[in-house]
Amino acid sequence: MSDVDLVLRSTRVITPDGTRAASVAVADGKITAVLPYDAEVPAGARLEDFADDVLLPGLVDTHVHVNDPGRTAWEGFWTATRAAAAGGITTLLDMPLNSLPPTTTVDHLRTKQDVARSKAHIDVGFWGGAIPSNVKDLRPLYDAGVFGFKCFLSPSGVEEFPELDQEQLARSMAEIAGFGGQLIVHAEDPHHLEAAPQRSGPAYADFLASRPRDAENTAIENLIAHARRLGARVHVLHLSSSDALPLIAAAKRDGVRITVESCPHFLTLTAEEVPDGATEFKCCPPIREAENQDALWDGLADGTIDCVVSDHSPCTTDLKTPDFASAWGGISSLQLGLPAIWTEARRRGHSLEDVVRWMSAAPAELAGLAQKGAIEAGRDADFAVLAPDETFTVDPAELHHRNQVTAYAGKTLHGVVRSTWLRGVRIADNGTLAEPTGRLLERNN
């Protein structure tokens, strides 16, 4: 213990073995031991005592659209990672699209890394993209350090990132499975979307009808069939349709290598509460009805849904027009995911240990981030300190996102993030951010 330079103490520390009073010893940015609460502080070490505030592992968000470079009016690494740090997130993985260039070649990956390097307040990794023209680039991207590959099965909304048809999906999946990678999928079937009624205007009911559950269900059914045949590892992004849960559960029982995420907006917001014209609530797939949300929570509770991540997809205010058909689809929640989920989880009888599993341990496992996601010896000393019983009302002006547009405006949430720590350094303190010290992460490095 002679090399310990920091001890963090709380009456409630969430570890893989449960919640207990403990002192966490840190040396050179790593957790060296989880000790009894009243353990002697080694000579020369600094003690940080959080009393009854909860010490939890820093959150891991594997689904963030940073949009940098190219669409930095929408977001950027500086603002996204500040918002993440303020919200208790210590690691994020950036999605390959909405930036220019998209992360579809090694050169494009290096461009994005060069932009992010000096701006990252937290640790940042990257997904690659699978598009019709880049099968030859997938293995080089994987070797260059991306954590896997994202594809769309329906139009992505940006022309530089086209979707895969079923034949192209099988080709890319086979290539990725061949070198042991994983394919993460925006699963909406284009034929169901084309057949759905399309009406412009401010009515949320019309928009909801244009993105039916069948589009998700069919796409997931097809994805499972390909994964089963090819022995591939696949991940369903932003599950919205609870109707797909039995398909997914059956596939898991059969040994198909499939994991699933959902998002705070699907688990805390409902179609019934969306005002007409309020396109800050627009996303694809959409926020659905309250009974659908109840079933998603059941899927979380029984393990069919593995993790909860933000799908933070911001844009400029002018793109959120009152017309649901033409407004940009995406919800900004990077800073608010933890309190949003905790508020609903506690109402439904879940514990903070559950939230940590969904938002830290499971996303870290999904990405293969063995050094993240838990408070135990050998892991990075990444923490969030949470006052779980305190409440606050969301004021968009206090968010660190570049564009302060949020579906959570005016909502009262439980859980105030007191501070966030990255490798033993406090990077956020009651909303005040330190200078960036984040690192760029690569797969298995």
C-alpha cells in the first residue's frame, strides 16, 4: 500500500459484490484495493470522504453521436465530453456517422482521432461503419482499433452513410465474423417503413404511425437469422419495440450471439406525453406508448435487454422544426441519462446496483473494455459520486451540450452527480469541468 496516493471513502460503494461501506485505494490512476470503511489511510495518500453520497463506477456510454469533424455546429468532442463528465460518464464510444468524414476507412478514423485528441475530457473510443462499399476496409479498421462496426438497414438520414440491404448485410456480417468482430445494427426494415403512412405536420401520432413496431420486429428477426447462420456476434441498437423481446430472448436461449440495448428516452418518456410540434422528442425508432415502456422495463429486469446507453444524437435548434416529418431525429441526453434512468428505476423498485449494471458494467463488457465498468482492484480509477435522493429540475441553459435542446426540459429528476473522476483525477465537480485529460481508446489496448 506504500504507493497509494488517493483513498475515496463512502458509506455506500457499489462493487461487483454489492453495496457496502468501503475505502477505495488508488495508485497511479488504478484501483489497487477495496478496503474496509475505516481502513487506515496510507502515509502520503489523500483522503476524499463522500459521507453518504454513493460512489459508483464511472458510466460507459457506447452510443454517442459526437459529429466531429464536419458537423461541429451540432456537437463536438469538447462539448460532448464535458456534458458526459458532468453526467457521471467517464468513457464513451463515438458512432461512425454524422461526422464528415464518416469512420469507414482507416484514414477517416485517424482524422477523427486527430480531432478528438486534445478535446476529450473523458476517455473516447470509436466504432467503425459498415456501408455497401467498404467491405475491404473492415478488417483494416478493426486492426486499427475500432471496437466493432455499425450499420443501418434503412436510410440513415445522411447520404454519406448508406444502408445495407439483406445481401450486403450478410456479406459484411460474414466478413466481420471471420475476424471475430461484432456488428451493431440500427434495425428497422425499410419495406415496412415505406409501406407505413407518411404524413407531414406537427402531430406526434402521425409520426409514430410512420415508424411502426413491425419495422423493428422484422429487421431484428432477419438479423437473428443471419447471425444464427453465420455464427456472428451482433448487437441491436436502441430497441424501442417491446414486441421484439420474445424473438431476442428465444435467440439468446438458442445460443445466438446477440446483445441488446435500450435508451433513457424509451424507458422514461412516453408517446402519450409528447406535445404536438415538440420535435425535441423525435428519434428513430420512436418513443412509443406507456404499455410498450412497461414491457421494455420487464426486458431489462429479466436480462433480455443487456444495457442502457444514450444514443445522444444532437443537432442545431433550427433543425428541430415543428414538423415531425422533416425535423432532425435525435434526442440529446448525454448529461442526463443517469438521473433520468435512476428516477424511473427507483419508481419501479430497482436499485442503484441495477443501474450500474445497465449503464457501466454491461456497456463496458459489450465493448470489451476490461479496465472499465466496476470498482475492483486492477480497474481504472473511474468514478461518479451521486447524491441519489436529491432532486433537480432540468434547465437546458445549464447543460454542457453545444445545443441546449432536450426532451427533459422542466422535468424533475432524482440523482445529483456531485463529481466525476477519471483515473483518480476529479474531472467534474458540481458541474465545473477541469481541463481535458481523456485518452483515446483502441480495442484491446
